[in-house]
Amino acid sequence: MKVIDCAAKLNERMIENLKQAGIGAVGRYLGDAGSWKSMGPSEAESILKAGLSIFSIWETAPTERAYFSARQGMRDAEAACRYARSIGQPQGTPIYFTVDYNAGTGDLEAIMAYFRAVKDAEKGYSAGVYGSFRVVEALGRTGLADFFFQTYAWSDGNLSAYAHLYQFQNDRPVAGIRVDFDKIIKSGGTWKRAAQPAGAKAVSPLLPKSAGYTVKSGDTLSAIGVRSGLDYRLIKKWNGLTSDTIYPGQKLKLYRPAGSSMNTFPYPGRPLRRGSTGQDVVLVQKAVGARSDGIFGPRTEAAVKAFQLGRALVPDGIVGPRTWNLLF
């Protein structure tokens, strides 16, 4: 079986051409479907429908040491997991976070801090890394990644024993698309659609039965799924939609799968602190008993600190993912 990764958005015709060329697995980027290189829910569905497997890649600008920090790792993991859920990626499968440059030994401390934060923040998925032999070896030895996608670049001909995937050629044509060629070294590094367990229970409401979501201008099913931590296909099913088209003012029902640990209110993707404003702040204020004015001021900060002290958290007054998950 041939394996590739690419930045090109794939339509059904392109996917069929790749299949005819013997491609059995495709690496694609997670992110907003409007991005020039990111895979949206419809593309993921088409790839899986054609019988190909997928490996998910997260990459923004990891091309120098300055990018890597614990703070960036937390941000990337939270965003990547939301996008993975939105395209229906099964829980437990890997997301490959990239180290896309010739990282030296002196860079490894920052890179490991980044991946330590990824493992702490990445809920429901396995932490994967894309990088050179040196990077893969370092993260494998320290246990800071679970899956490994090694590139031949900067690897001096070495192949790590940790590698699940190995990229051996860049920017080659296949079926009219510029791709990188890869090999599967170990199983488990790609994913297909999760099977529905036999006898699975019906869904229970995510919101009160009388409530729902009102579509706003600019909304898409994909974006609503990302914000809610839901697979957009389930939103279509619950609302009897036969296409991806929605319109402003339309009422949608959202449900949570039985047994899910997903928050009623997904983490907004950024810490809330003094000076923050908006609806997310209102949610926090209601949860900690502060005045619900949407302005994160000193009284809200004090209430958050009191909550944190009662939960054995660092009382810094900042609502990061751990505080948020306990609040909601």
C-alpha cells in the first residue's frame, strides 16, 4: 500500500484518482475548513468513504525553536482536538504535531516542554510527533509522544525504532497532485471511521430539551461542531438535514452521546483572565457566583481564586483548561 501526505484539498475525483494510483492512506492537516490546506468534514468523509485511511497533522508555524513552549503546546493541543472531533476522528487515534526544521540538541528542552503540555491538554486523542530522527528519539525515550512520524529530512539516513510512519520523499507528483511519500512502519498510526458499538444507547440532550442553537450569519456545520466539540455529521442527523447548507435564524438541536465526558460548554481555546470580556466570561461568572456582566475584573478574579483554592488548584485567578473543566 502506498501512503502520502499533502497540503492539497482533495475532492472526490482527486481521491478516486489517488485510490486508482494505489494510495491507501493520506495524511491531511487539521484546522479550519476555510484554510488553504486544512481538511474539512466533507473531505474527511469522502476519503473514508473511498476506503482510504487518514493520519491527522497539526501545523501552524513550528519552524524554529522560538515557536515551542508549554503555552503554545497547550493552545495547539486544545485547538487540534476540537478540529479532530469536528471531522469525526475516533477517540484514541493520534494527532501528529510537527517539528518542521532541523532541531538541534539545544532545542530539545523547549520542544519537550511543548509536548509535555500537549500530553496534558490533549483530551481523547493520542499525542503524535512529526520530525527528524533526533526529535523522534528524544520524545520516544521520554514518553512525551505516543506515535511517531519521522521524516528523512535532517535524519542523516537513520530510522528510529519508535517510528510508525516514515516520510522518504517530498514534493512528488501522483495523480496530478504534489505530495510527500511515506511508509507505514508500524500499525496504529492512521485511522478510519469508528464503528458504532452493538447495542449503543441513544443520545441524551446536550442542552435542555426546550433549548437549541440558533444559526448565526457566517455559521457552518463544521464551525458549530468545532465550537461544540461535536461531529458535524451527528448534527446533520439529529436535525434531519440532507445537505451541509444552513441559514441564519435556523434552529438546531445538539445532543451529547451517552457516557460522553465532553463538557456542556467546551473550553474556548484561550485562558480567561483579568481584562477578558464576552460570553465565556459570563459563563465563568455564573459558575463562581460573581456578577454576570461579561467583564473579567478583580471581583471575578477573586471568585475564581476562591474556587481554585477549594479544588487544590494553583489560585492564580486564571481560567485555563483545568479550571474550566472543573467549572463545567
